[in-house]
Amino acid sequence: MDLQSYFRQQAEAIWPEVVACRRWLHQHPELAFEEYETSNRVKQELTAIGIPFKDNIAKTGVVGTIQGSQAGPVIALRADMDALPILEENATEYASTRPGKMHACGHDAHTSSLLGTARLLWSVREHIPGTIQLIFQPSEEKNPGGASVMVKEGVLKNPRVQHIIGQHVMPLIPTGKVGIRSGKYMASSDEIYITIHGKGGHGAQPHTTVDPVAIAAQLITALQQVISRRADPRMPSVLTIGKVVANGATNVIPEKVVMEGTFRTFDEGWRSRAHELIKDLAHGLVEGMGARLELTIERGYPVLFNDETLTPRMRQHIADFVGEDNVLDLDLWMASEDFAFYTHEVPGCFYRIGTRNEARGIVHGLHTPRFDVDEDALKLSTGLMAWLAVQSMRDQLQAS
């Protein structure tokens, strides 16, 4: 059986249903760990196909299992399900019906696409050399990340998963093209919370105060020394303070300043070292100027690492499916993804599906109020993932 041609044809045939599912999910967005209706829709679809599943994993997660007719490796395919707290500004017929909640990162497309892939794989299970776990994961957008919870609850065990594959829509890449990178791809992401407690007073009498605003200004600048003078310049790192709240007035020096930010990098050792440097610098500067510091760094997602044996093979299989001219080699990206938690447990490959269509005005970025996807991309995403699943299992068998 020519599975590549079959997956192409069937992906085209089921595309209207995949789109309908995606649009329903887009109209009914749910935030992290609140994906109850989304989870129920996933279970309904899996039941209709005939795929057995386990639910209530990481609260709202669902894992379907496709057992092939032949013994072989166990692999996993992952889709995330949660939306973002964003007010949608699109006027499409399928726009969010829930003000302040929106699928602005394409997780509706990921979930519907994996359900389509599940249909394709189930229909050829007699040709599948092993077992495929279908992971529908909650809370990719919020710490601690649904992936970390699912890993702790044993989603990669019983049966033990040999490798995992994930895909994500990308509005920077035209529809029909696929982006991939071997090795380090996406950065770690940690959250920084700082409160500087000073002594407030009248703006005309600064000598009677300990001004937390002036101290905060110096701290923001000084923290950049961690990047410019302590980091290896060959190691990309970012330290951003994105929120500063003083709540003083033109003539009022406040009692405290609250700041929030993020630290990101591509090396786990440097990541831990940087945390200590940030703490030491902040305490020394703030306390040296007479104020009191509260500082918390919450570890978020680790570095996403695409396995350097699995990923080149996946790149070749992608090229076989879409043509070499439609495969893009991606650069490092400072954004983060909780798929990274899986890649620290088993070999993983995370790639990008292009969804940009300038002629239709589908050009807006992830996490923006006008984000949308070119739904034609769902023909490729469903068929390609099915193809990669089977081919990666065959590769595993040949290597063993």
C-alpha cells in the first residue's frame, strides 16, 4: 500500500470535517487547565472513530491509543488544547464567542489536526508496526505547563514511549511549507518577580525617603550586565523586565515598586547560574541603597531540544512528502514551548506548519487579537503527521 498517496488523498477527503472541528474549537476557547468542553469534544471524536482513550490526565488531558497489527515501537503524537486570555478582533463567522478568550496560538488547529491524523492512522492500523499514543494536552500557555504534569503522571510510560513528535502552526511561514531545526530550537523561559520596598514620602522631600522608583530604574539597567558581561556571547540570552508598577504620583514617592520579567536562554547550566547572578546583583544593589528586596524566579519551560538522530530523519520524510523546496531550515527562536518537557525525557521532534496567506490577509502573529490560520494548511498537517508517525516507526525498527 502506498501510504504517502493514501494519506494525501484522505487528508483532502476529511478536510471539511477537520475544518469544522477547528472552527467549533475556535468559537469555544478555554484557558489553561479549564479545557473541559474541548476535552469532551476530543473524546467524542475519538469515540466516533473507535479509538480507545484515557482521560482526566493532568486534569483535562486525553490520551488515545492506536495499536497496530504488528509488534513494534511505541511513539507519541502531541497536540495542545488551551487558548489565551485575549479579546479577539477578527470578524469571521467562527470568531470566539467568549469575550476575553481566544485561540490566538493555533491550538484549535493542532487539536483538530491531530484528530484528523488519528482518523487516517486508525484506517490503516493493519499497516502500523507498533503503537501510537495520541496526546491531547492541556495548558501549554501557563506555568507549570501541561506537558510537565502529563510527564509526572506517566504519559510516556506504560507503555514506554520511544520518541514523540509535535507540530505547531507558524504565521511567518507560507501555507504549504514546513520548518524544522535539529538540536536546540526554542529557549528556556523563567519568570522573574521583584518587589522593592522603600520608604515613601513627598516628592519635594526625596531626602526623607528611600525612593524605590530610582532604585528600580538602576536595577533594570544593572540587570542587563548579567547578559552583556556575564553570559558567554556565543550563548543567546534575554532578560526583559516587562512590567513596572510604582503607583506614586507627580508629587508622591511610593512605598514600593513591583516589577515582573522573563529570563530565557539555550543552556540549562547557564540558566541556573544566571538565576544566582540575578539574585546576587539585585540584593546587593537594592539593599546597598537602603531598600528591602523580595525576589522570586519561577522556573518555567526548559530548552526545547530536537533529537539529532530523529530530527534529520524527520526532515527527509517531510521533504519526501512536501518536496525539498518546501522545507525550511529554522533558526533559533527565543520563544518557549512546553513540548520541551517531553524532549528532556525521550527523543523528540517539533516542527512548524506554515499557515500564512497574504492574499487572504492571514498574516498576523501568534498571541495577537487578529491571529488566524489559513485552513488549507490543515490538509497538509493531518496527512504529514500520519506519514511521519509511520515512517518514524519504520526507522526505529530498522535501527533496532
